[in-house]
Amino acid sequence: MGRLFNMIISNKNKYVYVATPKSGTHTMYQILAEYHQGYRIDKHSFHSVAIPGKARKYLIFTVVRNPYARMVSAWNSLTKVQPYKYIYLPLLSGPGFPDFAKWVCDSPDLGLQGAVTYRPQVEWVKRMHYADGSHIFDWKADLKRLKLEDIDTEIKMLPFWPNRTCDYKIPVILQRTLNDWRDCYTDELAARVFDYLQADFEAFGYDRQSYKKED
């Protein structure tokens, strides 16, 4: 069933946080470990889908992200950060976001290192399972999904959160994206990314038009 990696578990508060790549992982790791009695199962690895069998009755949750924004975040990481930039830049026609997004949308899944950051999030959550194989993990029924864009509000609804009425803002621990990721999109490019990530829009309730700035 594979090794147990990275996720945050708290036996005291009875929760498991399973990280979805490019959806606030660094921030959630720090907050849960420092303030909510969580610990990482393996500090040397970042993303895994093998949930401890003993946690079957715990709250199991993840954070998902607007697919358009997540694609921009993947571009920032894979074309600007070592070692990924040495893998991806030679494959692209240029270093810009349109070059990256068009390549992703037009290319088959090559199984490259880092590909989980731009592949559909729903593929990732569908892989989640109990490590001991004792029960079937139904992600639609068993996995609570929080939206990164609404994390300040939604995280306070978790049962272990101490004060649901306080005015609390989640700090950003690591940010590589642009000030406004919408600046990266044209209508044509958004249409291509939507087609590629349509499963995420449907599974997590994101608006196809969300790449447009509000007037």
C-alpha cells in the first residue's frame, strides 16, 4: 500500500490533513503543527495519499485551489525553481506562462517529476486510500474539502478550531505566484486550461469565468 508520507495527523484532535499539491501545503503544515497538536508522519517527503488505517474515524480533510490559480502557481515553481526548471524549460517554446500552459494542455502525461502540481487535483484525491487496506476510502463522502480562496473562513468551521467567531487570517508561509494570477490569462488561454482541468471545476465547484477580474 505504500509508505506513509507527509500528511499531518493529530491523535489528540482526531484529524488528518492530506496535502493536495500547490494548495497551501507549507501554510497548513506550519499552522497545524504549531497550533493544533499535529505532526508530520515523514518530514522528508511532502505529498502522499496513504492515510493511516487507525485514523479511519478521524476528520480527514484537504485544501483545494482554483484551477486557474493553481496552474499559474505550478508554472512559477516548475520554470523558476531548481531542479524543476532544468526539466521543464527545455520542453517549452518559451519561459512565459502561456508557453507553459499550452504545453501542459497539449502534451500527454509524461510522468515527469513535479507533474502532480499541474495535473487535475481530482486525480490526486481519487488516489487517497487507507494505508492498511482495511477499508475503502470514498473521497466524495470521507474527505472534507476546504477552498484555499476561502480558507480564513472555512478553516474555522473545523471541529478542532478553538474560536469560530474570532477575526483570523491565515498567514501565507510561501508565495511564489504573481500579485494577481488573473493577469496571466486571456480568454483563449483560459478556455484551454478549463478544458484541461474541467474535472476540477466540476468536482470542487469553481466558476469557469473566475479568471476574469471583477469590474
